[in-house]
Amino acid sequence: MPKTYEEINEKIKNKKAVVLTAEEFIELVDEKGLGKAAKEVDVVTTATFGPMCSSGAFINIGHSNPKIKITKAWLNGVSAYAGIAAVDLYIGATEIPENDPANSNGKGFFKYGGGHVIQDLIAGKDVKLKAVAYGTDCYPRKELETWINIKDLNEAYLCNPRNCYQNYGIAINKSNKTIYTYMGVLKPNLGNASYCSAGQLSPLLKDPFYKTIGIGTRIWLGGAQGYVYWHGTQHNPHVKRNKNGCPIGGAGTLAVVGNLKEMNPDFIVGTSMHGYGTTLTVGIGVPIPILNEEIAKYAALKDEELEVSIIDYSEDYPNCKSSDLGTRNYKELKSGKIIIDGEEVPTASLSSYPKAVEIANILKKEIKSGRFLLTKPLQLLPGTDWSEKFKPLKLRKKGE
């Protein structure tokens, strides 16, 4: 018989729910079969921990005396967006200081950016605020320079427009020079291959057709309880899929939100990408309720059943070309090497699988203890029947 969210939550409240990580569920299905495993298990926990550039935080600093309507602001020298209201700011993970030496040639090491500001706030460190304004009758102050701390902020919350990419390409470099990308440093002549996913633990790979994840889904976000508030930007469910339903490209994304004051700096980490910029490494855990056997089937997919495309970042990716280099599965990628054009290419992941395992186990414990209830989505993520199509930017003149 199919289960309901209400039935599973009642078990969680009574501390009787059977909860396994995605790794453990795979083992149980191998041992007992899909049908028995689906009946026995109530929740499967999934997780990922990797760089997610489309991230940032809203903060409200409170009103100074006299009041100020901020037009430009900097947090530890990093520009924060102030075009919201008088003392509301948004700090983006990839924002970098204007005077960062790496800006001059784009090939250096970016030491500090918006992602680091966010981690410093979570860690309880003082952050220097500088702000300017044009002054009004009701907001007469024109300059402000002080130190802020998260404990003194009225609000501070992570609000990420695009996280948890369902899948992501394997980045390689077929040119004869080293290139610097958000997928890391790529060595020339197929010197290495970079990927970024937890594979069989990754949330949207364990619910590939979005049967359980949507607006209102409660998630584990950076150590706190957060929520999915919309489909993420660049959400594209129409990506080609393999026979197991796994999209072989980016596909689905999540927009997520959570209370910065409750997060842990071990799971929200400011990150520098050599020759590219800064970002934020985000830890996310998503519970998958095993409502029926179909959901269980997808939750039991293994690394060898999950494929991803190979993309040349030296020529094809920057010029919006498709790479006809085939796919590899995550079991191959995690072995440390793959074969491309007859050559053995070493692989490495930007996403930490051990950290994802840790998060999945933390979420498992929180559910089993009754501290983390499931929420039924108000609306599921747009699926393969979605009328919207993913579009590139069209360069045109007015009226064309």
C-alpha cells in the first residue's frame, strides 16, 4: 500500500520511522529486493556538499541614528547590493573586492569574496560595514562605517537562487594550454577531468522526475532547517535522459532559503577558485519520502546507473557548442580515472562525497529523533511536461 506524508510524519513523531541514507537504501534493495525495501523504509536521506555560485544572503543591519538610506555598501571590502530598502543588503557569493589583485589579469588567486563574508558572519566574526547614501529628509545620513556581527542583525538568511544542480558535465581541456574555470584548473591535452556531484547521494539524482521535491519541501541547509522556495534558475527538465531516467546534463535546480543564524560554518564555506573567482560551498540534505515503489526505484539508483556528459571547456563550453564526447557514469568517475579518446585521464571531484555522507547521516539522525518532520510540497518542481524551454541569450537590436 502507498504511504502518505501524514503517516510517515506520525511515525517520525513517535520515533518509529525507518530512515536510511541513500547508500544504505541501495544496499537494502540489493539484499531484500525493491518491493520489500519500499515497504520497510519510510525515508531516504540524500545530500551534497559542493560549490554553488548562485548563492547569497539577505541581511538587515537595523537603523542608525540618524537614519541612512544606503545606496552603496561594502562588507569587508566586498560590494553588497543595496537597491532593496534603506538598510536591507544582499551579499552574493561570487562578488569580489574591486581592489583584488587577481582582477587585473583574471589568472590569480582570489583570496576573499562574498562567500567568505557569509561564512565569517555564520562563524560569529565581526564584519566591517561601509555604506554611503545621497541623503533625504527622512534618511539624512550620508556615510556610515562600523562593525556588524550576526548576533546583532535583525535578520540574516541564506537565499540561494540556484543550488543542487541535478547533474553536471565532466569538464576536460583538449587545448594545449592550461585553462582556469569554475570547474577548477584544467590541464592541457586531456591532463585531467573535473566533475561535481555526489552521484548516488545527490538529491535530484535520487528523485529524477521530481515526484517528492517542490515548493515548501523542508531541507537540511548548512546545519539548519531550510526550505525549497521555487525551482532554481536555469531549471531545465528537458535534458536528455538515460534509460534509468537520469538526465545526462544539468537539468533540475532548487532555489533554497534558510536562517543564517542557525547555520554552521563547517557546512557553508567561502571558496576561492584559482583564476576564476570566489563562490560558496554549500551543504544540503534532502529527505525523500518512500511513498511508493516507483519513488523507491529511483532512490535506489547506483553510481553505475547515473551518467554525465563530457564537455570540452577550452572550445565548446565558452562558445555554446555541444561536445560529442559521450558520457561516463559516477562509478567510473569515482575510480579516479576514465578513458577519453583512448587516453587514461585522471578524475577529481569538486564536490566532497565524504562530507555528503556526513550530512546524509546527520539528517537521518534528526529525522529519527523526531526533530525533523517532512513537508508535503505545495507544488512539485516543473517536470518533463513543462512548457518552458531553456533558452540562451539572443543578442539583438531594439525591435528585432
